Amino acid sequence: MPKKLSLYVFLVLIFCNMTLAQSSLPECEGNDIKNPLKKFFKTKKWTNCHGTFLNLKGKPGYVGEFYKGQPHGQGTFTHAGRKYVGQWKKGKQHGQGTYAYPNGDKYVGEWKKGKYYGKGIYTYANGDKYVGEWKKGKYNKPDNQRGRDGTGTYTYANGDKYVGEWKKGLRHGKGTFTHFNGKVEEGIWKKDKLVKLKQ
């Protein structure tokens, strides 16, 4: 399952990036304006076009498709070392996308109304990786270990691995923890603790 999910997400994101690079929408009127304030007011009228939104310093903040003055379709957002590439809906990340953090963490997967929601892969800067289901509140901060929710596989950099159910970022429900030394703990977990061994 993790390999299939990884391949699925990878292929979708390649398609998204190709679509972004080859947008069939026309360039937004006034896209060549260099003054951030003037361009801001012009941006509010953009619809069914491809353009660049500037931040207050005059640097591109969002590059992509617009609808009714908001990011909508395919686009790339960058700010303070963070970068999102993927789908948008009514100004929020929605669909498939990749979010890279300044600390080296990266999330690739599904989004809903600006939050991780659904299936995704989170790769931590320390070498850990989680592949599974998410319900995350604040996308702009690296995983605080509360967004993992549902079923998923967490592989630790030291070789440990947990496969099973999660709730608010903790092992919770049926699951199997395999230690790098071969020891296996299987059963029911509650708030990260094994409370009932499988018979």
C-alpha cells in the first residue's frame, strides 16, 4: 500500500507540475505591473488567467492560475523559505500538492481547504517518514505530531517501524511496532502505549 500511494502521489504531482508549466489560460491583464500596491488592486479583478502575485517587497509570492482574484487551479506559493506547488481552490491549497519547509521537512499528498487532509507522505529532515492518513490544522508549521490521523506507516530513521492506526498523532488502535533489532509488539495501542498484546 505505501508503495502504491507513493507512486500515485508522484504521478499526480508530475502531471500537476506539467499543467502549471503549460497553463492553457491566457496571461492576466496587468501581469507586467512592477508596483506591488498597484498590482494588488489589479489582481483582485483577475479571473480565468495565469499571473504572478507580488508580495510587499515586489517579489513573486504566488505564480499560477487565478479565478475571481484568488489562486485557483495550478500554482506555486513561496514565502519565508516555504514552498507549495500544486492545486488551489478559492485561494486555498486544495487537491494534490507538495509543501516544503525551511527546516527540510516535506509533505506530498492531498489537501482540503488549506490543510493536509486525506492521504499523504511526510518526510522529516531527521530521516523519519510517515505514509498514511492526515487531518492537520496548521499547514504552515512543520508536523507537530498531531496531524497523523487514521491508518499509516511510520518509519523511523533508526530502523524502527510502526504500521497501524493513529489518532491525533499518536499510535492509537490496532498496530504493529517492529524494532530495528527484530522485536515485534503487536496489539491494541492507546496514546502511544501498547495496552493489549495480540494473542
